[in-house]
Amino acid sequence: VKLVIGRLLYKVNVLITLRRHSPLIRVLFGSFILEFSHIYFYIKVLENIDESDYIDDLKIN
């Protein structure tokens, strides 16, 4: 029972802290999404380069 109450209090404290610092969390989360989209874009670009090189190799041969 003490463990459950302790966990509940911990979750409440975390929620209070999150609400207090929510603008900061939004900024951090937004920058994380931006970084992830950049990484995803670069991966797609690299995949396209690899595919186009493969197609060029097929045309040459």
C-alpha cells in the first residue's frame, strides 16, 4: 500500500512539475520533432541517392 501511495504521489509531483514548466517542455518537444523530421528527411534523401545510383548502374550495364 505504501508503494502504491508513493508512486501516486510521485506521479502527481511529476504532473505538477510538467504543468509548471509546460512552455519549456513544448519547446523541447517541438525541437525534438524538428530534429526527427530533419533526420527522416536526410534518410529519405540518402535512400533516393542509393536507388538512383543503382538505376544508373543498370542502365550502364
